[in-house]
Amino acid sequence: MIEARHLRVLRAVSRTGSYSAAARELGCTQPAVSQQMKALEKSVATPLVVRSGKGMQLSEAGRVLLKHATGILAGLSAAEEEVAAIAGLRAGRVRLVSFPTASSTLVPRSVARLRAARPGVRVSLVEAEPPESLTMLRGGECEVALAFRYPDSQGGAAFRPSPHATPREARAEAALEAAASAAANDWSDLVVRPLLDDPLVGVVPEGHPLADRDADRPVELAELSGEQWIAGCPQCRGHLVELCADAGFEPRIDFATDDYPAVVGLVAAGLGVAVLPGLALESVRHTGVVAVPVRAAIGGPARRQVVALTLPDLAEVPAVALMLDQLEAAAAPH
């Protein structure tokens, strides 16, 4: 008989590539992982893992079982949450995955509201950017994922291969980039709760010639074509390149960092300019910089769409539905 705990072990082994690493991830011992894998292989009467010089990989049978295990574990998670919620939300759990700027703004407000309303519901948080967060949601590792996408993005247009890549490596990089872009923007199998449109704002040093611009006179991106740039996460970086291409230039990106305080610090030091989501500036000190409105060459003000995502089955779980409601309420003032 195949047990859920065996499927969780199989998933961890596939993800980590070894029994010892899977044990660390699951919080148990390596012999325990080995024992459960042997029990699972005995249940299906065929090997599920293959050892090679590169570590441990799933056999063909293992890959097939893992494919089905993903849906099974997600369904079990939904069943567990529904049963726990029968007592009227006196118990329950919501595992939340969020990108960093939402973690410091929307998440604290929404979780505080939920805890005040239902103190018995436990909420945990892990940070991940899309598309990784969507993979975690579909794999049953969370109930709610906060994500974003750029409605005006063409997806993949901003890809640049590594400078020293061979043609074959460049093609492989391009394929991976295209797959990641498609995964990040394909939400057709998920329940989507729109939260807010997050405007993108320009960040320039104090004293910059464009620092006095306001909503009546937004900065056109073409006016920044001669600047050095500081870019953010890969998805944001790609969108920046697209926006600049629409404005008729390719940005000179001298610095790239996912750390928004670092972006602001670099701008304050006069090392470049940046375009950041409004949420990013809510939790970062603005010392030495000025935020100015920017307008894209196509489509008016630049923005990103911030949403909460869950699976259709999980959307019916009371604790998950409450979390979605609180996230929407926390985003309402924006």
C-alpha cells in the first residue's frame, strides 16, 4: 500500500538528490528516509531511484509516481484543512508563500487581522518569487501564494544569454528562460484573487534634474536613457529592459540586486537610477533619494498586478478563504 508519508519522502528525494539531504529537509534521519523508500519500492514492486555519479535520480517509474504524488498530496492537504475547519475555524493552518515586498507590507497587516479574528488558525510564511512560488503551490507545499506579473509584458523579450555562453548553452538558457516566463504568467489552473495594481516609480538621487517631477509631469523613461541603472529581481529586470526597449533604448545595468534597501543605497550614492514597485518603497527608508512617477512609452503608467493564488479545491477551505479575504482587505487602502 502506498502511504502519503512515503510520497512526501519521494518528493523530497527527487528535489534534493540524496537521502541525507532529504532527511535534513524533512527533519528526520537518513536511515528513516532509506527505510521509507524501501517500503515504497516494495509496495510498487519496482525500483524508484537510480544512483549515478551525479547523485540520486528517479527512475522512469519514480518519475511517473512523483507526477501523480503531486496531485495526491495537494488533495490530501485540502482534505486535512477541511476536516480541521469543521469546528468553525477553531483550528486550521495556512501556509503562505510570498515575494519579499509583499512579505513586508501586505502579509503583516493581513495576518494580524486574521489572528485577531481567528486566533486558532496558524499561519506560516516562506518567501519565494514567482514562478518558484507557483511551483510550491501546485506541489502542495503551501495553500496561498502571493505573486505578481506585468500585464504589459511580452514575456521573454528581454532575455540575454550569458556573455561567455556557447551557442548550445545560449539556446538552453533561452529555453529555460521561456519556460520560466510561461510558468510565471500561466494562472489558468489557479484561483486568482486580485489584490492591487502596484505602480512602478522612478528612484533618483536627491538633486537629480528630474527629482522635481510629480503626477502632473511624470518622467518619460526615454528621459533616463543616458543613465546608469540599478535593477531588481530577474523578472523585474526583464520587465525593465522591455519598458526601455519600448522607449527606444537599452538600459546600461551596472548593478543588479534583489535587496531593495541596497538599490536605494546605490541610488542615494549617485551610482545610478532605478524603477521600483511602490510596495518596495513602503518598507525602505528614502534617505538620499526621491521617488518620481514614471510613464511607459506604451500604455501609460507602468505597473504590476499583485494577486493571491490558490488551488480550486483549497479555495473552499474556510481558513484559506479567510486568508484570501484578509489579504484583499489589507490591500484595499492602496
